[in-house]
Amino acid sequence: MAECPRLASLAMYRDPPEVAEATRGLWAYLRDRLRAAGLAEVPEGLDEGIAHDAAWLDPRLLLAQTCGYPLMAHLQGLVRLVATPVYRHPGCEGVLNGSFVIVRAGAATASLAELRGAVAAINDRGSNSGMNLLRHAVAPHAVDGRFFARVVESGSHRASIAMVAAGEADVAAIDCVTFGNLARFAPETIAGVRILAATAKTPGLPLIARGAASDAEVAMLQGALAAFADDPATAELREVLRLEGFAVLEAEDYDALLALEREAAALGYPVLA
């Protein structure tokens, strides 16, 4: 087969390995449905080498998953919303996902207010689950625009968990899907932490297509996703992913993320610090 110029990347949830393998199975199903529907140049497999955020604006993009915060802050008008996965994990309610604020398992901390002066680990400054939801959660307790002694970027939710468990950070916010996947398939990774609180919930991580995608292409993608959610043959994959289906949302539904940002700013805490 000739090299395909199109790109598919589903990189937001591919840990632990069981989840990564099921995600490859999800793509294989979508690939075959899209080809059967007549869509040209559908890639054979997911591109697992490209950085997750590099895929979002790649002109070859066919399908990727992004975070709702960069979607609203940087990607509006540059990509097209396709669908939002509906996950079945503790902390998820339909299309709404929240984060768990975690501390070390042996920490005496009993409330968010007691974290003032702590060291926070975040996966990325542009993350809704790791930064935006945590900022909103602690904003009522901030003083003069500050709450934490220090904020460090770990690079991933799993790395944030490891930092908290090892005592290199005192707190982190971990999205419910990541936490649920690790609890099921790699429980040792969360054994050293405990959940202190749950954050507000916002629409989960959306699937996107390139901004130039036609209505017909988006409809094909949505049709393939709906078929995956309904096909008895995909039940095992859906169980591994704890995936109940896909909802078609509008960009306005993701305004909720920016509303939390505005609420934190109104409390004098515009920057996680």
C-alpha cells in the first residue's frame, strides 16, 4: 500500500498498555468503516510517534483527540468538532468528566484549604483536567493571587501521580478517565496516593478533524463512531475502554471550561500559582 498522507492520532488515553491496545482496536474498526463508506486515504494505523498536540493542526489530520481547554483557547475555527466520548468511570457523568485531587496516601491533609503553601504537580499548563479544574477548585482559598508554594509541570498525569506518591509534590489533579484506567490495569501506580476531593465537571476530551474537513467527511467519522458504539462485535473493546458511546456537542458546550477560568479570575486567582 502506498504511503498515506492522512493522519489519525488518539494519543490522550493510551496508558496502560491494555488501553493502548484497545485504542488500536477502536481505530482498526473506524478505519474499516470509513473505507467501506468510501472515504479516501484512510491511514492503516494510528500515528503513535507524533506528539498529541502536534497532530491537532497538522494539515493531514483525519481524526485526533484534544483537550477541551486548548480547543477553546487556541483551536477554535482551526479544527472541527466530531464527537465527545462518553466514558463509564467513577467521576464521569455522561459527557461530563471531572478530576480527582490527590495527595499522598499517608498525608494528614483533610481539605483543599489545607493545601495552601503546598507543591502542586500538573501535567501541562494547557490542561483542563490537570490545571484548569485544579485552579478552579482552590481559587476560593487563594490569597493575593497565590495558593501554592510552587507549581511544577510533570509532563503527564501518570508522572504527576508518581511525584505525589514519592513526596516530590504534595497534590495533583488527575482526570477521572486516566485515574480509572490506572486503577483497573495498573493499581500499583495509584497505591501511594489517595483522593482528597473531586473537581467540577466539564465536557470530556473531544474528537476533532482538521478545519478544512467537509460536512460529508465529518458525517462519515460520526457514523463510524456511532457504529462502533452499537456493534456487538466491539463490546470487549468498549469494556476495556469503559466507553459507552459518543455524543455530538457544539463548541458552545465547551464554554463551561472558560466559565471556570472566569470564576477563578473573579476570585482573584487567574493563574495557578
